[in-house]
Amino acid sequence: MEEQEEAGEEVVDVPSWLWGGMGMGRYAAAFEAHEVDAEVLPWLSMDDLRDMGIGAVGARRKLFCAIQRLTSQLPPRR
């Protein structure tokens, strides 16, 4: 696995990102069940996270903020 930087990190493996970089590994099964991979991850919204069953507001907010750091490194959608 590649090391991840706090800002501008590149996610190759979502479960590893959740477990190692985020400390949110308990949600790895939800990401897998909803087929969230490195391509989809940067486009998740707060509603998506809620729909995936991440009910705790704190966890949902932490995940969303980390995802926003990822999207700041992506080119605009077409």
C-alpha cells in the first residue's frame, strides 16, 4: 500500500483509506456493499453517506470533509 498524505492524498484502495487514513474502518462494509471505489469516492455527498447507512452525524461529517479534500485535487466534472 502507498502512504497517504493529509492533503492531496490519492486513494487507491477505499477500505485501506478508511481503516488507515481515516480510522473509520467500521464503515468499510458499507462502502463495499454500495460499490464505492476510488473512482466514485470523491463524488459522494452527505446524502449519499446517509443513504449508505452512516447515521452518526460526526462520522458522516468527518468522512465528508475528508472526501472534500480529495475532490479539491480533481479536475472539474464535465
